[in-house]
Amino acid sequence: MSGDSAGSLNAAGIILVLLFTCILLWKFGKDPIEPRRLAIGILSGLVCAVVCTFGGCTHACGAGIPISQWFVPSLCAGLLIATVDRASVRRSATVVITVCGTVLCYHFVELVHEPGCTGSPTWEMKVCADINNVELNRVRDLLRSRGAGDATTYPAGWLDERPLVDLVPDGGRAGLHGRTVAISLFWHSWFTGLYHKQTRHNLRIWYPGGTLLQAVDLLEFRQPPESVAAA
């Protein structure tokens, strides 16, 4: 399933929780709300939030936090506890909504670890930049080691093309191409917090010319003109 389809499924789940709550409030809700029931409803909503959070929200990276996925079910559970008179309806609905919230949170966490989806565009940009820096520094170290015994002046050009690519050991050539990440909106991004992510390996290392020791600190990832035109 694509990121857009799976994200739409998550959005549909949030909407269904809202519709389910509205129907129950319309059919079984009462007015006015007693202060004691309101306090119980708020407490129940907090309990639901804790269950949803620890049941499906926790993960070790910064790819995003499912806010709507726990907030909406928690709010709905609190409203039902505070306003629905019939105990059996109140309890059953709260259990159903809490389970739904946990599943929605878990689904969000699964989605943001898929290739085409993220919950934090800023974090994805940072990760991309960090990976590029690691690869660039690794290539710099390789060329710096070679430059200690090589005073040849080399022309400017792309480091993955001959004759410059011959300066890089085979084990270091995987780092000659950097990446960019493009973020765009799904129709539901404004309330699910899910965004479309596309990673492209479209950066190349530019060698500015000169000896290896002169050029090594001036190496940089650039986007070739043909990549810019294709984008």
C-alpha cells in the first residue's frame, strides 16, 4: 500500500472516531453536564491519552509524533464519559475509542518509518544533511590520505567521473553520490501530521581543482544541471 493510501486510511480512522462520537452524543447525550461527570470525563480522557501514547506512540527517532491520533480519541472518550447517561453505552464506547486511538497511533508510527512517508519534514531534512556530511567527510579523509604522497594538480570536475574517480578507492565510491529529500502534502496532512517524502540520490561531489591537499576541504555536494532540469 502506498504512503498516500495508507495515510488516507489513518485519516479515515480519525474521522470515523469523530463520527462515532457525534452519533452517540446525539442519541444518548444529556444537557446540562454535571460538574462531577465533567471531572470524570476529563480524567477518563487523560487515561485514554496515556493508553494511546504508550500503546502505540513511542519510538526512538524524530520522524514524528501522532498528535491527532491520540488527542481526538482522548477528547471523544472524555466527552462520552461526561455526557452519556447510559453506563453500558458509555463504557463500551470508551473501550472502542481507546482501542481505535492506540491502533491509529501505532499505524502512524509504522507509516513514518516507511520510505514514502514522514511525520516531521524538518527531521527528515536534518537526517539527509547529516548523512551527506558523513559521506563527504569520509571521501575527504580518503583523499587527504592519498594527497600526502601525491602533489599532482588535477582539473576541476565531478569526482565520480574519470580521471578523478580513479583517485577514490573502490570502497569509498559509494559515498560519491549524496541525497536530497522532497516533502509534499497529502490531502490529510493538516490533521494527520503525515507528509509525502521522496528521497533522490541526485547530488554529486564537485572537485574544485588543484592538488588533493588543496582541494580536499573545498569538496562539496552539488546538484548537476541535468538533475535540476529533470526536477
